[in-house]
Amino acid sequence: MTDAEDHSTLFGELRRMVRTSGAVGGIAARLVGARAFGVKTDRTAHAEDLKVILGGLKGPLMKVAQFLATVPDALPPEYAAEFAQLQANAPPMGWAFVRRRMQGELGADWQSKFAAFGQQAAAAASLGQVHRARLPDGTEVACKLQYPDMASTVDGDLRQLKLAMAVYQRMDGAIRQDEILKELSERLREELDYVREAAQMRLYHLMLAGEPTVHVPEPVEGYCTRRLLTMTWLEGRPLLARLEENPSQDERNRIAEALFRAWYVPLYRYGILHGDPHMGNYQVRPDGTVNLLDFGAIRVFGAKFVRGVIDLFEAVRDEDMDKAHRAYTSWGFADLGREQMDVLNEWARFLYEPLLDDRVRRIQPTEDPNYGRAIAARVHRGLKRTGGVMPPREFVLMDRSAIGLGSVFLRLQAELNWSRMFHDLIDDFDDAVLAARQAEALARAGVPDTPGGG
């Protein structure tokens, strides 16, 4: 790789758009043919095509692949297998290029700032790769270095995503995507700023300081830039690797409870949500506690939005349509008719059902892997029949996190009293207390320009 490859060019962008547009379009045409006309297609070949496309992009479309891979049976097995490999095997930057990038971030003498620095990437992510290193004082650290030219890559991928969503909108108007695209665009661009992510990591360290089962790395001052994030190294094994060893039911339950608190203590006490629930963001330690990683996609919600989450739970529990309408309105849904609310409430009942059942149980009432998909398909048909809805942008990461995290609990086969854990967090909820607590935490962590707060 040459230095010139770190710069966007018109011809490079055109080549990239032609490559992705043609490949994605060809796959889409074959899938439409399969659905509409019964034409048999080779899904394994399609999955391989998609992996190549997404692996080359390394931007938001890979983030989409990571999300899909967290949801059991959301994709045919051939697609899920390819996407799982994509998460683990993003193409690495070579050592010569890493040296140049590190010099650009920390100066010509950057190697003197470390006692040791691993030449091989220890892990890969959608926007960068991680190298293990050691500071002069002996502290073990992880250095996440961003892939080259990611700003223009993200812009190009977002243009592709906008085009794809526009085409899909014409084919299927059940969910209007305007606000979803705006939200994804802003959050993805924020993920490019590792100084922001360092602040958000400090924020999570603050919010989860009282949670002994959840561990958060700490950013290292003086070693972070917009394209380099250096943090304390946490020892742990990927969750999927641990599950392959068939841990005990007790360990599965401990992991699930730790993840529940890692996600929902920040939400219900601070109005802040980790919006990236894919399996690569959790590690398991030998004692069954968990490491929480990757703080690029963080959403800040006002107290009114969080109150709406609780109001909708109570509306589903009490079958109170007036309260449900207030909850949807507080989230930003507009002009909802009774039929549309009935359809949305079916989805809400699916999400809240485990929280309504005060007993130890699994997250889903059936072993059928198609259970959630069948409900989602029914809701989709209902929304299409009633004229469609435009989800507000605040809703996007909330729904994504609930579904993604629920799928992890399903894979864990965890057996917990979800209702009791939920009530432990919401029973003393107070709008003013959350707003004050949120403002103080954001200020202490130094998180800039947060959306949705207030």
C-alpha cells in the first residue's frame, strides 16, 4: 500500500461505486427473481459476493453486516456464516503502513513512547485495527488505529446506502427511512472521531463504576488522536469462543445479567445507550464477568424519551391505548392512527413480554428460532397495510440494541428473572434526577456536542 492510497481520488471513488453498485445490484436482482418468480439461486455464492463487497468497504455496510450477524436466523445460514467470518477477518493494514500511520499520529519518535508494540494486528474492526502494546511504565494497552481514508469511505458508503434505501422504499413503503438514514449518517461519522470515542469510553467508565461484573477500558492520555485510540488492555475471550466450550448454566446466567446491566444501567439512570450490540463487542473473563468494548456508537436521550420507554411498558402491561399514544408521541412518532398503533403495539408486546413475566425464564417463550422473525413479518405486513410509518431517528439505535441484545440472551440460553432486573432499574425513575445525573456525567467525561440530551 502506498501513501497515495491514503487519499481519495475521483477515479478511485468512481471505480469503487461501479464495483459496489454492480455487485449489489446483481445480487439484488437475483434475490428479487427468486422471490417473485421462484427462480432458484445459489445463496452460498451470493453470500461470498456480499462478503467480498463488504470486506472491501470496511465502512457502514460492514456495520450493517455485523448487526445482522447478531440476530439469530435473521439471515439464511449461508449468509450468517459469511458475515461471521467478515467480523473476524477484516483485511489488515501491513506493518510498513502502520508505522507511517503511527508516525503521523504521534510523531517521528512514536516508537520511543512504547516499551513494546506488536507488529501484527491483535484484532480487526469495521473502521480500524487493534495492536497490543506496552507503555514504558509497564501498562499493557490496546492501540486502535483507523483504516486509511475512512472519512471519504464512509461518505461514499452512505451515498450507496441512501441509494439502496431509496430503491427499497419504492418497492416497500411499510417503513419510511428518512430519519433512519439521518441518524445512521450522524452516528457513523461520529465513530470516525477517536477523540470523541475516548470521551465516551470515560463516560461509560463513570456510569458503570459501581458494576463489579462489567469492565470498561480506560483511554490513555497523550496517546489518543482523531485516528488513534489507545486504551488499557483487558484480558478476556470473545463471547462466541466461550460459548463454543459449552459453559455451565450458571455462567451463562452471570454473563447475561452482566450484559443486561451494562446496557440498561446507563439507559435508565443516565439516558445513554451503547448502540452497537454485535458479538465482537463483548469478552468473557475467567470469573464470568464481561468486558464491554467499542464506544463509537453512543446515543444520548432526553429524560422525556426514556420516560416514554417506561410509559410504553406500562401501556402494554395495562392495555392502555391512551398511554401508548403518549409514549409513541414522546418518541417522535407523528399522525399515528388506531390501526397503526395496534400494529406497533404487537412489536412492543414482543419486546416487553419477558419484562412482564415475574419469574425465572428464558428471554423467549419458545425454542422456535423463527418466532421473532414471524412477529416482525406480521408487523411489517400490518404497517404496509395501514399506510406505513416514519420511525423517528431517536428510535433507531434503541430498537437495534433491544433486538441485538435480546439475540445474545437467546444464544446464551440464559434463565433469569428479566422482570425483576428491569424493575430494579425503573421503579425509582425520576425525570429530573436523570437529567441532572446525565449532565454531570457528560461534563465530567468531556463528551462534546451530544445529540438528544435535554
